[in-house]
Amino acid sequence: MRRDPVYISILREPALQFESSFIFFYFGQFVPGRTHFRQMQEFFRKTKFYMSRITYDKLPYIHNSQFFDLGLDKKDFRNTGIVTTKIRKLDKEMDLILINEYYDESLVLLSKVLCWDLRDLVYLPINRRKKVKRSVLDSNLKQHIRNWNWADSQLYDYFLKRFKERIVEYGDSFKDDLATFKMLQSNFIKDCFQEVEKGKDQHDTNIQHVASNSRCNYFMNTSKLMNSRIEESMGIVRFERPDPNPPKSKWKKRKVTMEISTKWTD
């Protein structure tokens, strides 16, 4: 197996990310308004004032939070040269940037990067807000959010374009692979789980395991079994060799495990 790691990250459309963070981190407690929409409007009417009221530990989640997480200093949020340089540097360093709005498509691309079977990327959506709990953003508010999160907007727009280029680079099989993955995903949820009410909190839904059979259990294996399955598909052979320095006590045993890849070479 290659020793060099794979670097991936994920980005979300900045206006949607801001709306989600505004509600999840209860920023509305610092801003007056009868609805979250009104509170966000009010926030951008006197941004500097309301930012001064937000507790320090929550500040990173409301202003260019995605680029901040990827290493951009807050003093450079409006520095065009540094933002552009950092984006290009990330493009060279990252193996793949997933896009939240194209999550299934992202996982199909990721399957190629990791050389994983599509079945090993089937996922379980949890903690989803109901649509009635989401604030509908008009074009004016979206623009305010994007201007406020200018660095995040530059980052997202660049990697959204690169994401679409990666799909083209994937080749003609992408459409079929995506359809296959969506079928696996749909069958997994339909046959193995059901959605249940979680309460009146913002995150209203949860998923409950309701079936136990060979197909469902494939996706419910422990991480150890999943790792073994992935290693086998990648051609990794594990074997044990005699310990060159065995412990003196006959009651203690040690194992030395080696990994050999039959498919990867440096």
C-alpha cells in the first residue's frame, strides 16, 4: 500500500453553511427577531455590533468558517492575493474536495481516489433537519451572506468548478456508477432502516436499524471487518512472521503483522 496519505475535505455552499451554523450554534440569541430569517437580516444590518456580542468560542463558526478550518488566518479574509494563493496551494495538496450539495457524486469520485467498492461508501443520513425548520433565504440575504463570507465564497466557487472537471475526467462510466451507487443507497435505507421521530429539537429525525439479514449486515459490520474487506479488495495480504525478539516469559506472546500490497507500488 502507498505510504503517502490521501487528503480530502468537503465544502458547502456558503449561504447554506451560514444559515445552518446560525441556527445550530444559536446565534439568534445574540440578535433580535421573531424568526431566524429576520434575525439574519438584522445581523447584516449591524454586523460589527452583533459580532461583538457573540462569545469568542463561537466566532470561528460564523465568518468564513470553512476556509478558516483549512488554514486561512482571519486577518487575510479580504486579502485577494493570499486567498488566491491559498486556494491554488490547496488544489495541489488535496486529492479531492467533496461538495456537500453533490454528496453522492462526491462519493463516487472518492471511490476512485481510494480504490474502494461503491458498497463501502454507502452511508446513513442522521440528524437531518426537517424542511420546515430551515430558513428560506432570498437572493438579497444570500448575497449579504456571500459578501460577508467572501473568502469562503471564493473557495467554494473554485472547487465547485474543479469538482465538475473531475467528473468529466472520470469518464463516460460516471453516470452509470452514480446510478449504481444511488440504487445501493436507496436499497440500504429502504430495506434496513426506517426514519423515526426524535423530538422537537432542531434535529428532528433519526434512523433506526430494523432489519438483520446478509445484505443489511454487510453495511453494519464493525470497522475491523470493513477494514479487512477493503484491504482484501485492494490486494493487501496480511501474514505473521516470527518475532525476532520474543518475550522471555512463556506467558506473554507478541504478534508482528506485516502488510503487503499486491496492487500498489511506490
